[in-house]
Amino acid sequence: MNTTTTRYDAVVIGAGAGGMSATARLTAAGKKVLLVERLNRLGGRASSETIDGHIVNIGAIAIERGGIFEETFDLLGVPLDIREPNPATVFYIDGKVINVAKGGWGMLLGTFTKQAAKIGAKFADARAGELPEAQLTTQQWLEQYTSNKTVHAIFRNLCAAIFAVNADELPARAFLVYFAQKGAFKRFGFCPRGTVGLWNDLGDGIRRKGGEIWLEAPVLAMHADNGRVTALDIQHDGETRRVQADVFISNIGPTATALLPGANALGDDYIARAKSVPRPAANIVINFATRERLLDVPGLVTFGKTRRLCNMGELTATCPELAPTGWYQYVAYAVPRPAIGDFDEKAEIEESLADLREIFPGFKEAKMLSVRVMRGDWPAQRSCAGFDMPQDTPLANLWHVGDAVKDYGDGGTQACAYTGREAANKALSALAAVAA
């Protein structure tokens, strides 16, 4: 095999949220960094495509403000081009819009159950660090306080909207950590150029700082020696290039990393855990447009009792540029039963569409843009919260980032950005040791 050999301080595999964040931070620190991505675009499962004149987001749409994600952009002097809806989130239950921005959990739950105070007290306990045992599911935890079907439906759809799983699949501990301790998605917005616009902006910032990005560049093999990765073989511009570096970061998930040729250097035990510990979660993303507005709400809507539908957003309420003139563009998310494990894809899609037809009579006139089932090798979440792997690996200079190695109970692009920061810090420490 004829190869061209090049050398960098750091190589990052995969241009998803975690990989982009790690690359940005290492580049901002003045390191020579290469980011490689097998697809022809940035963003991974949080990117965009154009369909019939509509800019359609593939996965994640809501980008959080005021945290690690925005901090990553700031490090490279890249503006975060998002527009915040107001109100950001509402509930749509029994034909009524309920805005809980001021009343919070107590107001919402108190509408449906006399046990709202007890449930609210448990959120207060969680904020103080008192959490249920790890094996208890969110559904089992909630059953201790109420049997109200609407309340159970709300919790199920919150689990589905944030974690892409059902309430009987998500540990209650993870649910409470997210909603009681993590800040729970208080500020977010949408990019008027589609989510890929943010990644293109960050990619431009990385390049301006001297970082390199190779698209359509799959990793063919890993080389390791004496407990460290030494190089990767990468296909790029019609040839195989051997890329050496002092540190490596993987954003393709522990499972896919363990399947790379040469990854046997990770050891049999680690490879077995990488294939069995993460629990990939699935969802169904439905993009459509209508001539008449279905619901006059600018942010994300979470539903009450549904078959599979959990939440929906009308993106053109804040970003009319996403659709041709005269169209209202929506994205709806549904989670199959089960979300972790096998399911009948055709039947689950039909259940999801049935929800939309039932809740919104005007949906029957909708122009369907795409129905994407995110599962298998391209899941909604590489691992359900509570079942993540560590970022460290048995190879001293290789770390993971992304949604299979999240901080406990974390979720969304903010969680991936957090892993990017942590891996970048570990990599910078290792590079400092090499320099010394």
C-alpha cells in the first residue's frame, strides 16, 4: 500500500458536536490539529440538507445558549448565529397551550394530580443530591406518587424529547439529574441557515486558526504500539494517508472505534464492553410544511397523551429563511416502543403520523419533506443517558467524545460540547507532557 505520511499534534475522528468542539478548543490553544470526517459535510447527526427548497435539519435542531457550547464558539471568535424563541417551550395538552415558564413544574403537574407537591419535593431533593437508586426507571419512580395517565404521558414525552427513550427505559436518576441539576434546556435557539450553518461557521473558524478539516475521509485503520495510538490510515483525495500524532480523539462512539482495524490494541475486555454497555436509542424525525399554521407557538411544543409523538417545533416562526415563501415548516419527533431494541419501523412511523393527524386536522394537507428513522449505526443517541462509557480508553493518548460518553444525566449538543472540552483538556495535558 502506497501511503503519504503527515504529522499533527492531534487528530480528531468525526465532525459531530463533540469532535467539532474538541477540535475548536485544541486549535484555539495553538495546536496543529486535523479533523477527519467520512461524510461530505460537518455536523454528524446534527446537520442539515435541502429538500424541495426547504432547509431540513437531520437530527438536533435546538442549540443551547449560555454554556460550554457557546463558550467553544467564543474561543475562536465565531458568533453563535441562533434566534431564541419566546416562549422557548410550552406544553400542548387536551387542545390547550400551557406555558410553564413562570409556574414551573408545580403549576403544570398541579393541573392534573393532587400529588404535584410530593413530586415537586422530589425534584428539590434531587437538587440537593438525594437521588433514587440507579436501577429504578423514570416510570417506576413516578408510579410511587401518581397513577394519573396525563402526568405519566407528560413524563414519557419529556424522556422521549430529551433522551430519545421511553420513561420505562430511562433511569429516574438520570432524568432527575438532568431536570433538577443540569439546568434543563432553559435557553436555546435555531439557526436560520439550518444547524449545519453553525458547523460551517465553526469549521471556518478552525481553518482560520490553522486547523485542517478533511471531508469524505474515512479512517481505514488504527496503529498502536506500547499502549498508545501512533497513527491512523485515512482515505483522502483518492489516496491513503498515514497520519501520525501525539494525541487522538474519537467522535464515532466507543462501538465504532472498537471495530476499526487495529483497534484490538484496546484489549478484548474493553472491546467487549464497548459493544455491550452503550444502549443506542432511536427516534423518528418527521419534517413537513403547511400553507396554514397549525399552532401559533414559536418554540418547542411537548405533548401530553400521544401514541408516539413527543414534541414538535415550527422553525419558520423564528427562521422564515428555512422555507420558501408562503410555507410554515415543522419538525416533529416521535420515539418508538421500544426505543432501545428492535421495533417495527413501518408500524412505528404510522403510529407517529396518526398522532399528527389526530392532533392537527390541518396536517392532512401537509407537504411531507422527510421521515427519518434514526437507529442502528445512526441513532438518535449513541447511548441512553445512564449507560455511557468513560471518555478514557486503555490507550493512554486516545479519548472519546460525543453522546455515548456523556456526563451522567446530561443530554443534547451541550453534553457533547462538554465531552469535547474534557477531551481537549486531557489532550492538552498530554501534549504538554510530551513537550516537557
